[in-house]
Amino acid sequence: MKFQTKELVIFAVLVVLFVVSGAVNHQVFQPGNLQNTGRLIGMYGIFSLGMAVVIITGGIDLSVGSVFAFLGVVFSMALTEWKWSPALALIAVIGAAAVFGLVNGLLVTRARLQPFVATLCGLLFYRGMARFVANDETKGFGNAKGFEWIKELASGNVGGCPTPLILLLVTAVLFYLLLHRSVYGRYLFAVGRNEEAARFAGVNVKQVVLMAYVICGLSVGVSTVLFAFYTNSISPSSHGNFYELYAIAAAVLGGCSLRGGEGTVVGVLLGITLLQVLRNLVNLMRVPSSLEFAVMGIVILVGVLLDSFFKGQSKRITV
């Protein structure tokens, strides 16, 4: 397995940050805190992998947070008010997220809109729909009676390991095979590096990009279910706000270039882990929550600067 220099740097920073966090506050190593951090890594990591696929094409998806709010509200209402079967509601939410990804992909590939513009429209539309459908009321699942098995996906543990973290590891294996061991993965990187050259080489560029947005949508659908049950309080005006920033930051920190054509599954996992460890440290040190996004801005800036620094370097370390 080959690791990029940037990934090794992020791993080193992660280890140092974790050790320093434990030295500053011993609660870091408490089982409850470790489990909660692992749970958040799992939930954020799943849709961050989907975002990374889009970023590799040179695109971006700004609608993620609003989709969390809209589908979270719909999911809650389907189970508690419309009395849908849990399996049907689950399939409907994940399927709808995939359709939203398809719409984004069509706007980018067929309508030829810039990804930023197309998904910004989605951000506004889905947030507005969430507020309209819920009548600006906060939704939830109560004690989840009748669909406890879905709740276990977000709040359960298997052998002490949070279920979302296990789901992330399974998802990461699938994404690894997709990106690094499949023909589609080779096409994906080719499109991101040079779309025109990929087209002349016979790659169906539109199809590749379209599928990237659908894959992102599917990952967002899975994360929607996890976040909805984890919070059990879905405010249509604020649920999922800026979640896309976490995914973008994780991808950029992990080696995905915003120019496209670069990125690894391992890098994204390291990026989201670093973000959550940093976020946990901020909380434990009782830094005002209002500064959380300021920290995120700095993290994204550092990631972009690192991308520029390592750009053009082809040196890799083989383990």
C-alpha cells in the first residue's frame, strides 16, 4: 500500500493532537468520550467519502446540509405521523437522497451549470422545503417505539464499538474498491485531472461525473438516517447547517485537491478523524461553540495550503 507524504503528515499531526488532548484533559481517554468521538467520526465520515468522490471530479456539493434537514424532517414524519413501515421509510430516504444527487449531476453535466451554482441552488431549495414541510416545527422520533432497530444504527454499539464507526469502515472498504481497484475509479481520476484528455481517450465524462453525484447522494442518505436518530431533534432551520464544510475540510485535509484528480480513501478517513478529535478537544477545553466555525475555516485554509505545498511532488513512501 502506498501513502502520500501529505497523508503521513496528517497522521503524525493526528497522533500528536490526540496525545496533547489527553495530556490537557484526561476525559479524552474516558470510554464514553472515545465512543462518542468514534460515533461522530462514523457519521461524518460516511458522507465525507461521498463528497470526496465529487471533489475528485473537480466538483463540489454544497446542498448536503440542507438535504440532511429536508430528508430528516421527512423521515421523522414518515415514521411518527404518516405511519410508514420502518423499512419503507429507510429505503425512501436513501433513495430520495440518490435522486437529489442525480439531479445535481444532471444540472452539472446536461445543463452545464457550475457545480458551485447548481448545488448552491439545492442548498437553498432543500432548506426551504424542510421548513415548509415541517411548518417550521422541530421534529423527532420520541422513544423510537416500533423502529428501535433503526435507532441502533445511530446509537448502538457492537462489542463496545459504535455502530456508525463500523458502518464507516464497511463503507470505506467499498469506496476503496471503487476508487482504487475499479475501471470507474481510473476514469474518475482521469476526468478530474484533465477532462478534455479523458474525453479524447474515450471516457464518457458526463456519465462518470453523473455517477459521482449519485454516489455522493447515497452516502448522504445513509448519514441522514444516522444523524436524525443521533440528534432526535430535527430543526428544519438549523439541522445540518454547514455539514458540507466538514466533508469538504476532511477531503481537502486528507489529500483531495479542489482542482480535482487527487484523493484517497485513507486520506479522507484521516481528515475526518483529525477534525473530530480537534472538535472534541475544543469542547473539552470549553472553548465557546461560536468559535467552532472559525476553527473550521482555519482547518480548511491549512488544508488548501498543504495541497499547494505538496502539489507537483510525486514522492511516495511504500509501506
